[in-house]
Amino acid sequence: GHVALTFDDGPDPASTPMFLELLAKRGVRATFFLLGSMAERAPGLVDEIRAGGHEIAVHGWHHRMLLLRGPRGTYDDLARARDYLGALTGTTPTLFRPPYGVMTTSAHVAARRLGLRPTLWSSWGEDWSARATPDTVFAEVTKDLRGGGTILLHDSDCTATPLAWTSTLGALPRLLDYVGA
């Protein structure tokens, strides 16, 4: 009966407010997997996300492949992001999504020690690509979407093609209609 809507790589002052406005108009709550480095640049935006009733989750401090980090580097990155986001919001995040969706043994150990539950996705929009359009994002998300699924989208282009988020934002109203939100 339901799907989870998630956004990665923010918060971004250039784009996240438009996502928040659309979600508020539709009465939809989402989970935002934030990068600590992005949150540090826009701490007020983290509060806006939280104030909108959205869940704040950890995507790491930096968006780097965990396969390239050792155990200490992985732990430090996740702890720094979790602690910073917790201090900003007054609530310690409990969810974690690894950059690129790649989990490592070190990430599992660090997440467990930090009280973070790894969370991936069942459907994504491939919205980071230069080829993405609102139509392709919608088609990619809905081809594998099932009840109980988790949708991965991006509210920032900090690790994507410049302005890739515009395709996501363009697809979002249609996607919300599709899932009945």
C-alpha cells in the first residue's frame, strides 16, 4: 500500500527549497539522506527539511565511494555526519545510505556502532545523468516500483550533471500522482 520517497545528496540552497515547497503543497513527507558537507554550507535548510516533517538521514560527510576508505575513515565520516546532523536537528539520525549504494564490511560495522540502519532502494530515477528528463525519470522509477518499495531520487546535483535535479523536480508531480500522494 505505500512507498517511501527518498532524496540524496542535499541539502542544496539552489534546489532543495523547490522540492520542499512541492512536497508541502502535496502533503507528502520524505526522507532526505544528507551529506554533512552540504549541510554545513546550508544549516538553515536542514532545519527547514525537519520543520516540514521530513526525516533527516545520513549519506556521509563526503560523497565518496566506501570501497576507497578503510575502517577508520568510514567510521569517522559517518560519525561526523550523524553527529553534525543530530546537533542541528536535536534528533540523532537512525538511517544511513552509502554513497553509490555500495556497502562494505567497514560500513556495516561503523553503522552498527553508530546506531545507523543501512537503507538502500528498490526503484530509482537515474536522475543524475545528462540524459535524464522528467519523462525518463518517471519511466525509470515506475518500471520497478511496487508497494512497500523505496524510491531514490536526488534533490541536488552536487555529484551529478549540472541542473540534473530539474528533471527530478519536473517528474515529481507526475510520480506523486502515480503513487496516489
